[in-house]
Amino acid sequence: MKKITLVFVAVLFAAGAFAQDYKNSIGIRLGSGHYDVVGVAFKTFISEPAALEFDLGFNPDSYGANDLTSVSLSGAYQHHFQIPNIQGFKWFIGGGAVLANTFSDWDEYDGFSAGIYPTGGVDYKLKNAPFAFSADVRPTIHVVKGSYYSNGLYFNGGLTARYTF
């Protein structure tokens, strides 16, 4: 039992002991969500494993003759873990919040929403180039919602390409 505990503790410390591949990055996020189909993404590491990601998202859409546009601002904390034997490749978990507003002539789709979400995904930094790529999931629970967000829970996933500096 002592050996198992020792191995478990060693693995935990090894997972947290990695060199940061980049400090800041900015790029484009393509999402599957109701409030951010395309967006500008900024990520900054605040410590070795901890990062903050901020996204300004847009979703131009229409239903029949009704046009609507959503604009959102989201922010998340992400805790990163090194994936063994693959330099620059990490997985992360965390959580965040989103504020969104949908503009529409159709009252049922017009309105403000706010939500929270857990997040998880992978992040890969190219070894010899200043680019990073990530994929994530964000099942969002809207705690304040316009009628467009009728059931309050939406799956949202995304792919991000960022320039690192």
C-alpha cells in the first residue's frame, strides 16, 4: 500500500512539474455554440499550470425571415497537465462564465443571458513555431437567459488557433 501511495504522489508531482511552453497567445476560436460560432481568443498563463482564457464571440444567424446576432464575452480558468512523452501537448480542466446578448427583431430571440460552464480539453504548442492549437468542450448552463436560451443548457465545443508570444 505504501508503494502504491508513493507512486501516486510521484505521478501527481510529475504531472505538475512541466515547463511552460508559452506565456500569452491570441487567435481565433471556432465554436459550435449558440452564442459564439466565431470569436477572438486570448489566453495567458498566470503560473506554471494555470491559465486564463478570454473570448469575444459572435454568432450571426437567422430563423426564417428573422435575423439575429449574438455577441458574447467569456472567461475561464484552466488548470493544465502535461501529457507524458509528447512535448507541448497538455490537457486541461477548469470552469468559466459567459455574458451574451442576442439582437433580433423577433422578441422571442432578443435578450441578454449569463451562464457558467465547466471546461475541459487539450492544448498543443508547436515546438519550433509560435503557434498553439486547442480543442475544448463547454457545456453551458444559462442562469440568466433570454427566451432564445429556452432550456438553459447548451453543449458548446470549439477549436482554437493562436499565435503565441
